Amino acid sequence: MRRDDVRGRRAPQWLQQLLLRRYGRTPFGEPRHRLVWAPSRWERSGGVWTDWDTAVPAAARERGAQPLRRVAQMRWVRKYPGEECWLLERWTPPSSYGTPEQWYRPASEGGTVLACGIASCGDYPQLGDYEDIGARMYWYPTERHVTTAIDAVERRREQLPATVRGRALRRAYQAEREQERRDAAFEQLALDLFDDAAPAFGGAAMVGYGGSHRPALVEMAERIGIRQHPL
């Protein structure tokens, strides 16, 4: 089996070799620790997906526009959505996720299979999987940064083991953070649009310009999907 969960930007070769020499390999020949660029890390996720025509604005979707399709299937998604940094992952053996039988039980019985018949956390990790150890580097990492972070985690080792429940909770947490990010982006867009639409000096008349100008705020509000006064 071949792992295909890192796509795009990768860690420097010399750092990859350093991690192999210092911390060794898994029983499957992979490095026990690895450095990854967060946007390049992907994982499999199952569920019911809604696909929209990219030409349909978000406001129209909220008003009941019909999506292109809704389909239950497995897809590749970013494991660390919204993050742009280097981070360290530690290999976790398959046994940490239970048995395949436990993994493929219905979610109501502690497994990962949803009512649509799809495993929400992807396929059972037969090779084990890599889990985040919590080290973030927003700069180009050096040998000292990487080894200090890994050694600190290895000394603690009271870190909770990866579990089906833990992975499901992480997925829910990431979904909440992504929705918060979208809401914040929408609010900022609305503020920017209103700022652009408002005249200088708060609409007060300027000497020599023949009076004031009233901005079309109602039209601007409709452009961003606001149909009624928020207060």
C-alpha cells in the first residue's frame, strides 16, 4: 500500500533524512516523525456532500437555490484547513484506532459509519496514521526547532492516544472553526463594501461642490445578501 496524504510542498530532503536517522522508521518502513506543510496534508473523509455551481453566489444559496448535486461518497479533504505553517506529526499504530470491525461499526455504536453507509473518517488506517503533536512553525524550520519539539513530546508521552472518537471530535472542531472563519470573512466583506459606498466626511456637504451626496446603501446591502435591517 502507498500513502498519498501529502500533496504539493514538502519538507526539505535534508530534514526528512535527519528525522529518519534520529527517530527511526515504523514497521512499514515509513518515518516515525515527519515535518509537513499544513496546506499539503490531506485525509479521507466520508459523508453527504453538497456541490454548488461556482457561479451561484452564497446569498442565493441561502435563499434556497438548488445545488448541482448531493452525493454520499468518500473524498479527500485538507486535514488542517485554514493553517499555513510547518507542523510535526508522529506516527500512530493501527491498534490505536481499534480493530477494523470496531472502525466500521455504525457511529451510534462507537464506530465511524454514518447513516448513509459511508465511514466518516475514511478507510481504516491499516498502516497507522500520522497525528499532529502540536508544534507549529511559521518560519523556515531548522534542525534545532524540529528536534527540540519532537524531544519534548517524546519526554512527556502522556499525550492521549489517537482514537476513533478523538478523530471524530477533531473533525467536528475543524468544521466549527471553518464556519467561524467564513462568518468573519463575510462580516469583513460587508464592512468593506459599506465603507466603500459611504461618502467622504460622512455625507456632509463640501464648500464648492454644490451639496451632499447620499450613498445607495440599500442597493449595496442587497448586493451582499442583506434584505432587512439587522437591528
